[in-house]
Amino acid sequence: STIPVIAIDGPTASGKGTVAHRVADRLGYHYLDSGALYRLTALTALRRATPLNDEHALAKLAEHLPCSFAGGEILLANENVTDAIRAEAVGNTASQIAALPAVRQALFALQLGFRKAPGLVADGRDMGTVIFPHAPLKVFLTASADARAQRRYKQLIDKGISASIEDLLMDLNARDARDTHRAIAPLVPAEGAHVLDTSNMTADEAVDLVLKWHAAAV
Ligand code: C5P
């Protein structure tokens, strides 16, 4: 396919969601939030009390997710779950089931389908390594664990949710360890990826850099 893809990968709270979203807006490209697919699968599994070691049942849920994305809202069988999938418990479950090969396989074709003209910004952990390995631009966004915990803390406080930096840091480290050390599609920079540490950068500074790389890549 000649439809351009910008693959943006990185750990939890690295700012990649914000950056990927703004880059897509600026270019008028489609946006794939691949983490949301793992979160939707997790939410469904939690609601149905599907055992988290039943790989086959979980893959079935993933394969038949009745989800749709419109105007920044995420629907699951017509229910608006945009906020529900952001709960910490859902994120933790998502990271557990994301280690199961059959679940990843079930979500593979769904993700490829987001590649539509005029272009796609794909946000996740394995966009540049597994899903779109031939993307003309790959970016790996990181930030120190402290910077990421601070960002997550601020997001929660802004939403009126109480939080503790220590708990958030523990949570981030546990999720990073799982994502980085899993046997399948581990979180690593893709070959040829631009690695960008955003610890001391605003989101807009990162967006401008990505747009500059994009202009040079096409
Ligand atoms: O990015 P987000 O925090 O929404 O993703 C939730 C979880 O889904 C991650 O912790 C990760 O384990 C998993 N994930 C993944 N591959 C992706 C996107 C997300 O394994 N492409």
C-alpha cells in the first residue's frame, strides 16, 4: 500500500496519545488508538468474568469486538465507553491479555483496516515493529518514569480523581516491565525509528518534530 503511515510507539504515559492525535489532526490523517482495542477486549472480559488465562475465549472476544470510533468517542455495541476503558483496572487487564499471542493475532486484521487515504497515524506498542513494519516514518516516544508518573498524576487530578505518585509509579513500572519483557511483540524501538525523549519537552514541541520528520520522509 502507498497510503502513508506514521507509527508512534512508546510506554504508558509517554505522551504518545496526545502527540499522535495532534499529528493526525494537523495532517488530516486517520488515527488508530491500538491500545483502545486491548482495553475494549479487557473491559468485555472483566464484565463477562472471562478468566484471564483462557486465551481462546479472550481471542474470541477480541475477534468479535462490536466497537466503533467516531469523533473521538469509542463505542462498544452502541454504549459510549470512552471513559470506562481508561480506568486503571482496565489498563492493567489490557496489559495482561496483550501478552497472549491469540489475542494479538485476533486484533491484527482490525488494525490493518485503519490504513485509509489520505494517511494514518498509528499509536501503540508494536505499530512500527509488527503491524506496520514498512511505515515510512516510525517514532519511539519515551520519557523518564518520574516525568510519566507526574503527567498521569496531573491528568487524574484534573479529572477530579485522587491519586498517589508512588502508586502510579509502581503501576507504570509494572506495566512497562510486562510490555517490555513479553515474548510476543515486546515494546522496543523499531528498526529505523526516531527515538524521542519527551521528559523535558511540551507535546507541541514533539508534534513539530514529528511533522518535520514526516515532511522529510514522504
Ligand atoms: O496505550 P494503552 O495504555 O491504552 O494500552 C493498554 C495496554 O495495551 C498496554 O499496557 C499494552 O500492554 C497493550 N498494548 C499492546 N500493543 C499495542 C497497544 C497496547 O500490547 N499496540
